[in-house]
Amino acid sequence: MSLADHIFIEMCQDILDNGFSTEGEKVRPHWEDGTSAYTIKKFGVVNRYDLSKEFPAITLRKTAIKSCTDEVLWIWQKKSNNIHDLHSHIWDEWADGTGSIGKAYGYQMGVKHAYREGMMDQVDRVIYDLKHNPYSRRILTNLYVHQDLSEMNLYPCAYSMTFNVTQKPGQEKLTLNAILNQRSQDVLTANNWNVCQYAVLMHMLAQVCGMEAGELVHVIADAHIYDRHIPLVKELIGRETYPAPKFWLNPEVKDFYQFTRDDVRLEDYVTGPQVANIPVAV
């Protein structure tokens, strides 16, 4: 069993056993048939993954590493808010006729801000500080911009990354750690997807800044399982597990803006089957 499997199973079981149900309450999400999508949830879930030990892909079912990498590069590298720049269709429900999701996600990453060192967007500021001020306690991004919320087709779920650099005894390279803050998460559909894509991002940033990837701490304010997902989650966490896969990142890429989804792969990745026909609340 991988550490990611253990964390995922324990988190899901805790939500099922000890979570708070929103059934009968006023909720925004709904199912395709128009009925309210209720959840059972836990507040303040914190999971820690040591990327120096293993890559945090669950083996209970397959996580599509190229697709989740494509999405994180869509936000952090392309700085796009248009679904036509994505290879998948996960954002189609929230796009307008032009393909835009409004002033959300990649749009916010592309906005340039005035710093003492000049005009930079949030991504370039992170890379600049990791290279020039690695021990700064101010290396972070924020997508939850209140003045633009009314023009976002969906408020950001994973909205902030805070980076922190350390150094292990006897190691020449510095260690890149990060906290991913998430206001809300549909655990079945998105948990390991988000964990894997931000683990990939950390490996990429570490490589281009001459560091090693360390701890990813995932903080979820509202970790929930939808009512129609409960039987699917129970079946999933009862499955057989396998050893964690090996992560490969193209070592030739030294510029963050040169990475593509084809520069990552998971080797020896043995998993259970996909969960079929997952209903999605919108």
C-alpha cells in the first residue's frame, strides 16, 4: 500500500464515520436532474505527503497523470482561463460560448503586479524568489481575488500555494516544501487529482530552481463526499492496494515554461479499475 492510499482511505473513512451531513440544508450544488446535491463533510482536513520518499498517486484506481499535469500547466504556465487551451473537458460545464471561465484560475496567474524588482505575475514572482530569496517567508500565490469573484464562473477551489525552503543535513541541494490551501473539495472526483498535479508542480519548480522536492501539505477546509458518491467511495476504499509508482520528470528541462504534459510519467503504476459513471454535481 502506498502512503497516498493509506491517507486517502483513512480520510474517507473518517468522513463517512464522523462527518457532518448537509442533508435538508440550503446548498448551492445540484445534480443533473435538478435535485440538491448534499454532502457528508469534515472541516479542516490536513494531509502530508513527503515527495522525497514516494509520489502520492493512489493505486486504488488510476490517476491520469498527463491530464492532471495538463490542467496545472494550463493554470500556472499558460495562465489561461479558456478551455480551448486544455486537452480535457473537465471545465466545460463552467465555460461560456467563447470557452472562457471568466477571471478565474489562469487569468489571475497572468496578472502582472508591481514589485520592487519590477513588474511580474505571481508565477514569475515565485520562481524569482525561489532562485534569489529561497528563505523568504513571502513566497506564495493567491487566486481568491475578491474584486474579481463576480466575474469568475466558478470560485477557485484550490486557491493558494505557500512555498517554504529548508535544507536537509548533509545535503547540498535545498528542499522545496509547500502548502496547498483548498476551500472545498469533492473527495471522490478531485482529491488525488489535486494532490498529484501539485506534486508534479513542486517537482517542476524544484528542478528548474536547482532544488529537491520535499513535503506537500494539503489543507482542505471542507472535504466532502456527495450523497450519491457514498456507495462508490465505500467500494473504492475496500479495494486491494499496490506499491507506489515511480515518478519520472524529464531532467533535460530547466525552464519552467518549456515543460509539457509529455515530460512526466508514472512507472510501475499498478492500479485497480476506474470508478465508472461518477455523477458530477454542479
